Amino acid sequence: MQPIEITCLDDPRLDLFARLTDTQLRSRTEPARGIFIAESAKVIALALDAGCRPLAFLMEHRHLEGAGRPLTARCPETPVFTGQRAVLAGLTGYTLTRGILCAMERPAPLSPEAVWGPAARLAVLEGVVDATNVGAIFRSAAALGIDGVLLSHTCCHPLTRRAVRVSMGTIFQVPWAVLEPGAWPGPALAQLEAAGFLTAAMALNGDTAAIDDPALSGAPRLAIVLGAEGDGLAPATVAACRRAVCIPMAHGVDSLNVAAASAVAFWQLRRR
């Protein structure tokens, strides 16, 4: 397909990239699926590898014969909208970080059971609402051997545009599922325990074990539960977990950002 030169920013075919919020994209076609935006050649390639169906590309002229060429060669029937950097910045409201966007169909969601079934190490997120943190946690999870991620329904959705970008595409490599509102925390934690997981809440106070406790890293199956950016895990969630775990701090620092804490926890508690 020949690239389509952008001459009018009001073209409704460009709404996907510029005029729809993440919530509107999610419900664009059908509530259970919808659309997401992948940014940069690497992220788009990983999404394609995972089976995501492309709907349209948006890229600067310079990428048509550069980083975008392998992508469009893989998707010859997918429309490619193009223009100069300044024109595209006028459309999206900002300069494209990597010069290439792709609107894609959201993949069919996995069930929580499909995520934890084969896993030895899980990350479980409660109320993590910042897209950057969600993306960074996925990147650490992929790099440090976490087998899957479960998210409470109060978390930022992993397919939010910024979360996808910050994850560097690892959202398409690590299996994940969003828990139903009524499933968290009690029912989900009980199911994990019944499946043989030691549930470990990352907590700041109370009766906590140090993160280098051999009983944690030696557990055959471990679910590492991390909470919101401000207040951390809810007290009821900490109480429902089998263990509470802390990262020892120096210089009077009370806590780490949840994304940083996740990286420390994933490395220390990885399966040996």
C-alpha cells in the first residue's frame, strides 16, 4: 500500500492517533477488545510478534525507508499515514519520540488462571495507577525472570499508551491479566495460596521479614504483591498475605518508588 500523505489534520482516519483518549480507544470497537497505540519500531515489532493485529501506521517521512520499512513490509495491507515531523507534531500535540506509531487491535485478555498456572514467580499489583510505573514494572519483570503479572482492577491498564512505551514492549512478552473487581484481594489471594504460592506483601511496617530471607527466595512458587505509589498496600491486603516483606533502608529513607522496589524484589526473590 502506498503511504498516505497527511494534508489535513481533520481527517477522521487520524482520530486513533490524536483525538481519542485511552478510554475511548479501549471501547472503540467493542468493550472487551478495543484499540491500543504502540510507539517505536521495537515496541511495534514485539507487538506483531505477539500476534497483535495492526490497523494503521503513523510515521515521519524519514522512517518510510528506515526503521519503519521492516514493519510495513510485514503488514503490506495496513494503511501508512506519513508527513513531516512538524506536521505530525501538529496532529498529536507533541513531537513523536521515536517517529512511528501503530494503532493495533487489543489482544484477547488472558484469564488469571492462565497467567498463574505455569508460573513459579508472579508479580501482583494493587492500585498502581501511574502508567510509567506499570510500564517500568513490566520491564523489570521481563528482565528479572518474573513469569506473569496480575493487576487489580484499580491499576492503570497495561495497554495504556505510556505504559506500553515505558515497558519497551515487554507487556507483549510477560503474560498478564486484570483481576475482576470482586476478586481482589481475598478471593485471588486464596486461589494463589491454594495453587501453592507463598504470598508475600511488600510492606513498610508491621511484622515484616527482610527481603533476603532464604525462605522467600527458596519458595517453589512465590507471588510478590506490590501496592500503590503513595500509601502502598491496603492493610487488609497485607493481612491476607502469608508473609510481609520489606527492603531494608539506610539514611532514614522510608521507601522506594514502586517501580524501583519491584526491580529489587524481583532480583532478590528470583527463582534460584
